[in-house]
Amino acid sequence: MLDISISRRFWISVPFAVLTIVLGMAMLIPSLHHIVSMQTLNWAQLILSIPVLWLTGTPFLLSAWHSTMNRIATMDTLVAIGTSAAFVFSIVATLFSSLLMEAGIEPHTYYDTTVTILILITLGQLLEIRARESSSNAITGLLSLQPSNARVKRDSEEVDVSVDDLAIGDVLVIRPGERIPVDATIQNGDAEINEAMITGESMPVTKHPGDMVIGGTTNLSSPFTAAVLRTGEDTTLQQIIRVVERAQSSKAPIQKLADAISSWFVPAVLMIAVAAFVVWFDVLPADVRVATSVMHLVSILIIACPCALGLATPTAIVVGTGKGAEAGILIKNAAALESAHKITAIVLDKTGTITEGNPSVVEHAFVTSEDHQHYVSMIAAAERRSEHPIAQALVRYAENQGVTSLSTEAVSVTVGGGIVAEFPEGVLTIGNERFLHNRGVTINDEIGKTTTAWNALGYTVVHTALGNVHTASFAVSDTIRSTTATAIRQLKNMNVKIVLATGDNALTAKTIATQLGISEVHAGIHPEGKLSVIEALQAQGEHVAMVGDGINDAPALAKADVGIAIGSGTDVASEAADVTLMNNDLLSIPRTIQLSRATMRNIKQNLFFAFIYNVLGIPLAAGVLVPVLGLTLNPGFAAAAMGLSSISVLLNALRLKSFSFKG
Amino acid sequence: METTQVVVTFIGIALLVLIAMFFFGSSKGSAMVAQQYTGSQEQRIVVKGGYNPSVIHLKVGVPAKLIFERHETTSCSDQVVFPDFGIRKNLPAHAETIIELTPTHKGDFEFACGMNMLRGKLIVE
């Protein structure tokens, strides 16, 4: 019988409960007592309440019994003891009513109260289950993005296969309007892709052959073919789902207090209830003392609500992280979501963070006027070995000059400095001024003047030397992302201090900082230098966020109070970062702070509500206001309040769903 | 004061002491060392008003399989959360739910129900 679902048990109980309550009310009408005796009404209520107790009361009793065996007291313990006390007292009053009356005790019954408590608390649980489900539906939404089938080219024929059977290298055929099944690299055709579901960016993105498309995004334009890049658990979508799931089950530091309280809360309530019973029993006159004491005991047990305390933080965290994921902001854990609202300073990397990270060579100057073709070929050969955006800019520049293919064996790359390669002609050094200076190269005076002018324009300058002789310099320029200026303005409005930290030369950094209204600049620093910048800010009492790419800036991201990785959409699980932005939009940073602030506000409201509810409700139920205002709490009302308290916490957390980002 | 009142008062005080001793007393739950196999370890945990065993000793670095058998329907125990491992799972009533995790470092890692009332601990050594 108890195997049937909680909702069926509830609905079967409802008519019995309603009848019991109606009879309970009937007892209050004195004129009815001539037609039906009180005793008949009591017996009728007793019989009617048995199915309710059996269906909705037994689960509480069983659960309370099992947890007591483990020396644990839960909400079920309170409900079980509360309803049992009311019910047992009522049975005694029914069976021995004449005996009680002779002893001068009013044989009051609480059948209606017992069923009201059970029905309302069970209804509360039903609603709670529903609200809890809807709080976690961000994951369900993400899961539904992946189509179950994919169209694959096999032996020049197109066949439908299940995504589980896809192998890396399979050629997918994706038609307009279709969802891309897994991460893949475009082979043929250009495509407009809607990536909103992954990155939160509503504008479609144009992709060309060689570009990666993410599984779960939609092809908006023309058909294309793409080679499968990642399958199963490795796809971006699955990684996102894992990150969100992890974050949702992690604990925010703010939860500690509620956790500590909930461990002794229920036993404490049991003790308060017993104490209140004894006090009322001792002070009241004999005729009403038992009935009133029982009522206070039951009210205290029923109104106490440890669940609201337990739900306050996790529910808001679940909704908040889900909301972030929808906007392309992947928050790794609850602690990061909590920490982000305290951000007072942000350290921004330049290349790839405030700029697009896709630089190009805009100026060049050679020391000698001889044939540069061979020299540029050497530069290309060396820089091909580096992944750095500036290295790739030089390679593209060289390719545009029509270089010949050269090879080099010994290449060494210094992060944040430059590159050294050996050629038959000698050692080629490419890098920033400090890097060349450290290797004994003096910059040519004439060219030095030119490069200073480039710096003043905000260009990054790269020098090259053959042996110890400065040979050429290049100006590399990177477009500032279109949203950077707005994002920085928003952050300043939020009273966040902005700091630019870059390996670039001081003049270049200064120019860009001035353009964007950034006053604090640390230029010409190594990646480790960023660590000292962060430490210095932390020493000043700032709560520091570092924004950078997940690879080069990993140590700084880890050092910061909140590490935000940008543009690493392909490396979702980047360990160093607390937050990964699936889009390359700096506006996501003020959004992250907004989301964190909104979530924390929500958690504080929930905790406040859960605390104040118990702090006011328990004394009220204990009857502390009876001597002052004559105000007391009926157990049925206590049950309604208790059912509402958990639900109101859940509903408040769900309000976060409608939170919208400003700007 | 009447006799009944004196009796009720004494019973009440005795109950207060009993409740305090019973729920705040030290010993809580039983400890078990997970069954060791080559390359894996396994522990069955009964969920019935608590976790039994509630303290599970695991070996560091060995993939662990925790089999939760839930023998009740109360909503108190319908979820189990391992915050340090980022795992939150629903435990269907009267069924087994398998949770797999690999402890990567030594220490105590708590787990609890969705509302943190029922608690258990993994001791990784």
C-alpha cells in the first residue's frame, strides 16, 4: 500500500481529511449537539482519520523510526511525534471521555488537527518536489540540445546513424536548420551558426572550412560537411553539462552556518517542545492543562522547519549556475559564484582578452636595404613553431610576402619573451625589446625612433636579430573587441578597479589603456609578473579577479580570488579557472558579477526567511505571547505555515530564473 | 503544586536529558572498510533513516563504487550529495543507485542528503 506514489496517497487521503475537518467544525456549533452527540462525532472523526494516518502518516512514522535508530532526528521526527501526540491524546479523550470529565479534564479531541497537519505537510512535499525539479532544469535543457541521430557520409552515401556510434573523423552532413550533433571541423561550405545555446551570444557566427562547430548549435544558412572532432563524453556540450552538474552539487561557504544549525536543530526543537509542555502543564488550571499543553507541544513540533534552512542555499546555487550556463558563463563551483560578488579589482590581460587575439603585422622596418625575402622566410620558419598569436601574425605576414619554405631544427620558445632559432646563417632571435636586450642585442637608433612612434599608436613591437645584430622590427596590431569599452565602463560603474597587465611595452600598453579609460597599467611583465600584480592587489585588501586565457595565464588565474578564462570555449574544463566564458565577450564579466550579486542576495533572503520564520514561529507556538497578547497558534495553522516556509524559499530561488542581465 | 504536575515536571526534565544524550551523544553510525578488489573497491550503503554504514574507509587513488540501497520513501533521503566530488544524485525508493568516484587525495569527505540532515563520511587513506 505504501508503494503507491506520494501524490496518489495524498489525493486518496484528501476526501477523508476534508470530512474529518468538517465534523471537527461541526463540533463547534452548540445547536448541533442536540441532534448528534459529541461522542458520535468523535468516533466518526476517529474512523475517518484512520485512512489519512495510514496513507500519509505512516511514511513519517517509519522514517522517524529509522532515523531514530541511527540517532538522527529529521523533519519527519518532528511531524511523526507531533501528529502522534495529537492523535493519541484524541483517542484517549474519545475512549475515556466520561472518566476524564469526572476528573475535571476537558476531553478535547484533535482529529481535525492531525489530518490537517498531515495533509498540508504532504502537499508541501509534493509542491517542493515539483519546484525542485524546475530549479534544476538547466541541465535538462542542455541535455536536450544534442540530437540523437546524425547524418553521415559513408561510401558516398548519406546514412543516418545514432550519435553514440559516431567515430572521430566521420564526415557529417549538416543541412540548414539542423542541429550539429557533435563537435566537428568544417570541411566544405561556409555556414552561419547560431551558438546562443552554448555561448549566450544571440548573433549568428559565420564559420569557414577549418573552423570548429560545436555540437548542439544550429546551422542557420547553407548545407556543409564537417569531420567529427570529439564524441561522447568529450564533446563541449557534455563537458559543460559536467561542469554545471558539479557546480550545482558543490557547497557555497555561506551554507556553513545553516549546515551547522541544521545538525542540532531538530533535537533542540524536541527539547523546546517538551519544556513548553511542562511549563504549560504546571501553570494552567486542571481542566484545560492537558489539552492546552498538548496543543503547544504539537504546534512547536509542527511549525519548526529545518527544511527551509537546508534548501535556502543549494536551491539558489542551482538556479544561479543554470542561469549562468544559459548566458555562456560557466561557473565551476558554488564558492566561485559566491566569491564573484565580492570582486573589487579586475586584472585584465591584453592580447586575446581586451583585444580579439587575432593580431596582424601593420608596419615593418628593416635595418639594411638588401633582399628581405630570405630573411622573412627564416622568421616564418621559426615562428611556425609557436602557437602565440603574434607569432602567427608574423607567419601570415611572411606568407603574404611570398616566402620560400625553410626548415629549422633548434627552436626554443620563452613564454612572455620570444623565440630563438638556429639557421646556417646564424642564430635568429625574435621577441620584445627586453628579450633581445638580455641576449646582447642593441636596437638600431634610427629604427628605435620609429618603433617608439609605433608604441605610441598602441602597436606591439617585435624586434628580430641575426647573431647580435638588430635586423628588423615589426608593428603588430590587434583589434580591441567591440564590447571591451562598454564592459570596462560597466565595471567602473560597479566600483571595480581595472588593472591592465601585459607583456607589452609600456608605451603600447599605456596607449591602449588610455583609449579604454584604464588608469592602472603594468607593462612589460612576464606571466609570473602577473602573479605579483595580483598579490600586491590582494595585499591592499582587494578581492581580485583575473581575466585571461586559460593556457598562458593559468598560474595567475589560479592565484586570483576569481579566475575567469576567456576565449577558451574549447577547453571548458580548464582547471585553473573558476569561471569559463563560452563567448569572447568581455560584457560577460560584469554579467558574472551581476549574477553573483543577484544569487547572493537571493541566498541571503532565503536564509533570512528561513531563520526568522523559525525564530518567530517557535516562540509563538510555545505560547510566549499568550500572557501578553493572548495570542497563540493553532497546530493546523502551524502546519500550513511550515508547508509554506519551504515552498516560499523554493519560489524565491526560482525568481532568480527571471533575472536579466543589465547592459 | 499537584502530584500530577510534579510527576509531569520530572518526566519532562528526564526527557530533556534523554533527548540531549541520545541525539547529541558521541557514537553515530557504523564504520566499514570498503571491499577491495584488484583496481576497484566497493561498498554497499543502506539508506533507511540514515546511512548504514555511515563512515566508509576508502583507499586513495582506487576507483570506488558506492551502491546505495534506499529502503524508504521519505523525501528526506531522496537525494545524496558528495559536495567535494561534485555529485548530486537522486536515490529512487526501494532501488539501488550506483555512485562511482575516485578519491584522489587523502582526507575526510562528508556526504549528506539534499538538505544536509542525514550525513555520512568517506575516510580516504
